[in-house]
Amino acid sequence: MRQPFFLKNCDLIDKEIGEKLIEALQVQIAVVITDSDGRVDKKGANQIAVGLY
């Protein structure tokens, strides 16, 4: 069975990604890391923000 993957500090990761993209593209952007909140037996899935910048 595959082990779950957990990010330790999603806000910090978002900030690093956002700053690199802003520098490269020269535009202001927002970065949101999400995770699905669903079950196998449930139709559809909700997204929950786990990191924002």
C-alpha cells in the first residue's frame, strides 16, 4: 500500500513557488495548494486549501 505524502509547511512551499513564478513571469499571482477531501465510495470530491500565498 502506498504511504500518504504529507507536506510539512505548505504555506512556506507556496511562498517559494509564488516568488519564483512572480520573478520569472513578472506578474502578481496567487498560489494555492489543495488536497481532496473525498472517499472512494463518495461521488465527487471537495478540495481543501492546505497552503496559501
